[in-house]
Amino acid sequence: MSGLIHAVQNLLTAILNTILAFFNSLIALFTTVLNTVYALVRETGSFLINNILVIGVVSAAFIGYGAYMQRAQQGKVGGGGAGKPIVAGKN
């Protein structure tokens, strides 16, 4: 009878250890994911700070180009063909 009790005890211990190993692996997985995301955010921030001058110059160039294009097309917006206004009934 003690052999049967010992076998059941070993079976329950094995099941419990399997469940604990599963949860430990899940915790390790989430820890690894969080560490990876943290490293990615840290490296992205470092990249942006190291290249802030280039990013500022490119941003200023885009803003300047947009302002230039807006002024260049200021008199050409709307109207009919060749800059003529649309007159109702005379299309």
C-alpha cells in the first residue's frame, strides 16, 4: 500500500513541478520581452538625440519647401483653365 501512496505522491509532485515550470517560463518570457522593448526605446532615444541636428535641418527644409510652394501657387489656386475664373453658365 505504501508503494501506491508513494507513486501517487510522485505523480502529484511531477504535475505540480510541470505547472510551476510553465509559469516560470512565462515569467521569463515576459521579462525578456520587457527588457527587449526597454532596450529598443533606449536605443531609439539615443539615436534621435545623436542625430537631432540632422533631424532639425531636414524638418526646416520641409517646412521651408512647403512655405515656398504655398507662395508659388498662391495665385493659381481655384479658377478655370489657364487661371480664368469659372463663370456660371459659360462652361
